[in-house]
Amino acid sequence: MANATTAGPWEVTAAQVHAWLASLTVSPDTRRSYEAAVRAFYEWAISDGRTDHNPAPTRTTRPGPAPRTTSPAWTAWLEAWQAHLRAAGASEETVHLRVRHLKHVARSLRLDPADVTTDALVAWMAGSEMSAETRRAYRSSLRACYSWAFATSRTSNDPAASLPRVRPAHPSPHPASARAYEGALAGADDRETLMLRLAAELGLRRGEVARVHSRDLLEDDDGWTLLVRGKGQRDRVIPLPDGLAATLRALPAGYAFPGGDNGHLSPAYIGKIVSRLLPSGVTMHALRHRFATRAYGLDRDVFTVQQLLGHASPATTRRYVQVPRATMRSTVNALA
């Protein structure tokens, strides 16, 4: 709200708050959460003596269906499945994502897990407005969970086994522009600059940036390299530019970004920090696309880029590389 108005916090009017809430392109539930946040802020400000004016909307009781919750049967399943995923070495990000997918499906279907049918899953997927990549991710989570449940005799059939394949989305790379990246660097402090550089100069994901540790700095005959703790337990070694190597070596021993329950900042928090530095609509992942596009442009070697990014398939790498129009034009002109 502060970004949307030029008024100071004690000068905002009720009309301005109402207009801001009305301008948000969000769901009704999300809009109510914004209302609650504004209301809580001004209630605190009044109680703290900072203002005697409350422009926040009056709290109202809105009729509606009871919030959807997962049944006890789902809760037991998901607790056991989390343990299974962790025992298999899945990262906490993967565990969290898989469980979140299944909770969403459970709340939508309102069926106990053993009562779910293939038709119910197909109908739910057909009626959901999701991108192709999100749909593929949900299908993967459902198949993984029900395959485990069938193998451990928690269900007598696997309703997810015959879910239809979802075609991958057409490649749509969205690399951050030079102006976006340079503008972010100009407004960043030392810690934020390192986050930006690791994403833009090495192509690291936000989770990989979070896990950068001094023990993973390695020296060989050609210089310094970084052992990257990659997605899906696929670690990789990336050569470090001299300047970035010097910056990392100058940090205290331990994680480059200490904090949080795991000893380092969470990937989500790092992503939020970096995204705030970038223009609206540009995410931290766009810096990884920028790295891929620039790396491919050097010698058109998709396999080198694939290895640097830590992808299992060059088809995935293709979705990150934006081929410049000038390159396509020069190819066509050369053939002509």
C-alpha cells in the first residue's frame, strides 16, 4: 500500500485505502487478508500513540463456506509420506512442494485418500485453471504419492497411475534485461549484491544460493570452483570467475547467508530479497534465464549450458535460452 500512494502512513485516508484495495487483481480471500493487515497496522499505531486516525476498513463478518481442511486420514497419510520422502533423501523444498500439492487436492476433492478414483483426479485436473508446468507438477506429485501408497498397502489401487500425460509448455525464456540487472546492483548492499551475482553470473537457483558454504569452495590447477548443492540431489561443480571467488573466500567460514532453522536463509526469503531489487514482474529466476541465454550465446553449446545449470535434459535447458532475433536473422540471411 505504501508503494501505491504518495501519502505518509498517518496521512492516508479511508478513501485511498478503499481505492487501493479495489485496484488489486487478487482473489476475495487475498483482498480480505490485505484488509486485515492494514487494519492490524493501524490498530497497533493507535495503541502505540502514533496516530488517532484509522483509515482501515471496518471489520465485517462475511458469510461463506467453512474453510476446507484435510481429513484425519489425509493427515496420517501425508505425515508418513513426508517421512518416506525424507528417508529417500528429498530436499525440504521438494517435500514441502509435494505435500502442498496433495493438501490442495485433498481439500478440493473432500474425499479420504483411499476413496479417490482416477475419474475424480481427472475431473479435478480438467477443471483446474493451471499452467501446463503447474499441471505437470501436480500430476508428478499425485503419481509419486499414490505409487508409494499402493506399494505400502495403504490403498488397493493406484488412481494416479493412468492420469493423462501433460504436454510441456512451449519454451518461453524470460531473461532479465541488462538494465534490470544493473539497476538491481545499483540499489543493493554487499549481501544483496552477492545474491544477485550468484544468480546472474553462475546461474544458481535461489535454493542453491541459500546453501552456498565455505566448505564448497574448491581450488584446482585452473583456479577456484564452487560445488553447488543442486536440485534433486544433483550436485555440480562450476568454475568461479576470479572476482566472485575472491568475494566468497573473504566471507567468514560457514554459509554465505547465515540464518534460519537450517543455518542459512530460506530460499523463499532470498528470492523475496532479490525480487524486491528487480523491476516489477522480474523474478530471481529471470537472472538464471539471463545466465543461460548469455552462456549459450558464446559458442552455441547447449550441453555446456545444460551442465552449468544442472539440468537432467537439454530439453529443459532449451526452455531457459532466448535465441536473439539478430542471431536468427543472420542465419536466415546467410542461408539466403
